[in-house]
Amino acid sequence: MRRDAAVEAIERVMPSVVNISTKTVVQRRGYFYDWWRDNWAPFYQELPPQYSAGSGVIIDEEGYVLTNVHVAEGAQEIWVKLSGKEPRIIRAQPIVGTAKTDVALLKLLGEPGEKFSAATFAADDDLLLGETVMALGNPFGLGGSVSRGILSSKPRRTSAGNKRLELEDWLQTDAAINPGNSGGPLINLRGEIIGLNVAIYREGQGIGFAIPAKRLSEALAEIFTPEIKSLWFGARFHGKTNGIVVVSVEAGSPADKAGLQPDDAILRVNQRIPQNVFQLNRELITVGDSEDIPLAVQRGQERKNVTVRLIPEKEFFNAALIREKLGATLQELTAELAERMGLSSAAGLIIAGVDKNGPAEKAGLQRGLLIQAIDGQIPEDLTAAAKVLHGRKKGEKVQLSVLMPRPLRLATVDVKLR
């Protein structure tokens, strides 16, 4: 029989596999280069842009594409070629990604209301050593391609924690994975994604690697949340054998006020049954802060209905929260302020005021100083800084990296929060 399980699986998944092309403008750096650019502008030329190709897989009908960070990282332009009887190329924008997991999410910029063919994930750890697997993708930019092999090895570590994913976290297969296959799916005979192609072992023959579906789900649960749209929900989920389960709830968050608790299993969101964490978060993002969102949860033997309303992050994570914790009023450093202060960059938060007898004053901080990091984290804005401080207990110390004048230096200052 020619149309066996492998052929049927490929027919189901291939419409969801895409080719990704990127354009990256190379930036020259250095004193001489800056001087040449500024003084010889008529003769100045950028380095030619770099082009690269990779693969991806559509995981949601709204046009969300999963790929590797190293496929799309630093790209100024991303174009995606869709499979099908009439292939077409459309633009995509990066949503979010993390180098720690090498998982990135793109959004196809299709026609309004357009739906895309999406692939589905296998259940976490639903892996059989020696089972037939297939790697789909775009090797060497040749277009949609399939290679077949077996699952040679399962992940060797049960948990990566906060560590960067390494060989022991990946699936191993002898299905041919070549440059350009990165970001394409590794599937089983049911046509389910069991991994995302990520690397080859150049010193060996028939040794390729893929990020397992469980790690993909964990990455999506962290990177695709309402917070990417600057909306605060305040709970994190994880897909488990008993469904989608709440793993953490932030104190004072909308999720906390709604009554969600760790270990609650989510049955419905806005009258829909989410198939995975990604769909759950997408539903929350779609409704946004415009209306209340009903959730049905299973807590032990009891089924409960709760209602949550997301709020814009800036309504909670703002200068007022920072002042409450630090006893100092912070202000975002604009380019104009940076120039007035004689600084070459606008990175950091400036102290605009210090409360009398507050924690900041007791630590020796003064108006006009520049905070460049909080506990080693560089805040992009006031919202990011407030997030770092939120949840810290009274009396707990935070370490501030502060730019001090006369002489100009970066100093470390410990502040006891109130």
C-alpha cells in the first residue's frame, strides 16, 4: 500500500510547514567607522545585508509560526513561504523568543480574518524509542522536504530548570537534518509534532537533534502570555496529563483577585475548551481588558466558575509602585535628558526625587543619579523596573547599579525595601 501511515502523516502536516527567509542589515561599529560615517556621509555605504533561510511550522490557525531563535534573530525583514497547491510568500513579524530555549514565535501578516492550516502537538513525553519519525523543512533553501528515520534517543535530562537547553535536553534522530531544516517540525506517524529540528552533529553520521514537544510547551507557556501585549493576568500554566494546570499566581494580580489557585485545572476559557496553553493564552489576549473573561476550573473534586478581567500593566506596574518600595521617584531617561546630562546613551532610570527618611535616602541616593540596573536586570522602562520590585517583601534588599558623578563611575548600592 503506497499511502501508508507515513504518507498520510506528511499530507496532514506539510501544509503547516513553512520556509523562512530573513534579511539582516549588518552594523559596523567602532570609533573610526563612526568618524568616517559622520565626516564622509556622501561616500558612506552600509555593509551588504545578509540573507538566511530556515524553516518553521504553523501551530495556530491565526497564523502563529514556531521556529528557532537562531533562524530569525536580528532580522530586519522576515518573509514566509507557505506550502500548498498555490505557494505564496507573505511577511511575518517576530512576537517573542528566548535564546535559552532557542524557541521563537512569529506572526504571519496575512489578510484580515485569514485562517491558516495548523499542526498539532503530541502529548508531553509521548515518545517511543525506535519509533518512525520524519523531519520536515527547508534544507539548503530547496523548499519543502521530508526525511525519515527513527527516534534514536529521548531527552537525557528530566528538567532543564533555568539552564540553556543542551544536547541532553534534545531528542536524537537519524532522520537527515541539514542546514535550513532548523525550525521545522519532527513528527510521528500520527502527524503530531514531537519536536522542533534544531541541530546536527557534524562529527557524526545520522545524528540530528530536535527540541522535544514538552520543552516547546514550556517555552510557549513562558513567552506567549497576555503580558506580551502589556496586559497583566498574573498566572502561569503548564500542560500536563490532567489538562492545563495553573502552576503559579502572582499576589495582587487579576488572576489572584479572581480566585485562581495553583493546581487548578482549566476546563474552559470564555466558553471555549483550550487544547493547549498556547490556545488558552491566545484567548485571554484576544479578549484583552475590554470585558470580563469567564473561566471554568477543576479544583480537586469540585468544579468552580471564576471571572477575571485583565488590566494594562502600566495601571499597576508604574512609578507609584516603585516609590512605595524604594522611597524614590524615578523617571525614564529620554534622549534629550541624556544629552543634557552629557551621557552617550539613554539607558537607565533617573532619580527625579527622594522621599525624606525613605529607603533610597537612607542608602545615600540623591536626585539626579542614574539607575542602570536592579538586581542585575536592566529595566527598559518604569513598568519593567516595577515588575522587578513587585512581590519583594518589606525589609528585603535590592542591589542597584548607579552611575555616580565626580568621579564618573558605576557603583553598587543596597536598598532595604519598605
